Amino acid sequence: MIDPYVMLAIGALLIVAEFLSLSFFLFFFGLGFLIIGVANFWLPGHWYHQILFVLFVSLVLLFFLKKPLRKRFGRKKEKFSEDSSDESDTGIVRGGMIYYKGALWRYDGDELEEGVKVKVRGTIKDTAILER
């Protein structure tokens, strides 16, 4: 039998490791160890049963809770802005950046010649998305 305190410690360590890795995977195995560790105070069993129950509980939690928790706590997707209704969607290369809608924007991709006009599809944060 694995001591319940050892299982609780493993669960706590896995949850702390989750905060460091941000994989959103270790959290569920940490919860599995915590749940089975608490259950082992009243229902002791063989070590292999404990490990199987930890795997079962962790996978069930992972399957049912990962998507809702990721929606709530996960990173938000970046919004792509294509609003160019009142201005042209053409920018000009100036100083290694794109002059577009009265501002200079960074861009990803190959170096462009100074003064070249480029078609801008939209922006994400401070980067202009160019049409190829």
C-alpha cells in the first residue's frame, strides 16, 4: 500500500509542476493523486489498485473537464482586424516598417524595398498582415 500522505504529496507536486509547465495536463493527474490519496484514508488497497484508480480518475477528469477549463482559463485567441472600410488597404514601406492608416506597423516576412506599396489584409496587435 502506498501511504496516503505520499499520494497527497505527489498530487500537490504535480499541481505545482502544472503552474510551471502550463501544459494543462499534469493538473488532472495531480487531482487524481489527491482524490485517491484522500480516499485511501478510509479505503486502503494494494499499490497497483491505487495506481490504476489514479489513472482512471485522472483520465476521466481529463476527458470531461479539459475543454471547459481551457475555455475558462486558457489563453484568448488573437483577434484579426480587417476593418478597412473607410481607408485604403494599401501601405507603404518606410524605414523597414509599413506605413498604414497613419501609423507605422511591423510586418513578418522578407525585407521589402523602401517606398514599395503593399496590400495589407489586416492587423494583429502591432503587426500588419500583408497579402502575398
